[in-house]
Amino acid sequence: MRLPPLNAIRAFEAAARLGGFARAAEELNVTPAAVSHQVKQLEAHLGITLFNRLPRGLELTSAGQEI
């Protein structure tokens, strides 16, 4: 199995820790859309959903909490 892209892991970690793509983007000096894209790439690579996307933010799924 190939390892997931490092930027995708960084984006996931920052979004999980900070509670949103916008805050993660600010910390990583990228756009929120770039963080979202990286997280979606990681989800596709792993075959699981890591976040529930809510109208006002994110919520880690149980699978996302385990990572």
C-alpha cells in the first residue's frame, strides 16, 4: 500500500486540531479550498470519510478520530 501524500496528512491534522478548513488554511498559508481538496484526497486514498461537513464547521467522524 502506498503512503498518503504528506500535504494531505498535514491538512487533515491542522483542520482536525483547529476545527476548520479556514483556520487550517491560515496556519498552512494556503486557501481553505486547498485544505478541503487535500482532505478529500486523503479521504479518497484511505477510502473513509474523516469529517462531517456541517453548515457552520466540521466534525470529525469516528474514523477521523481514530487516525
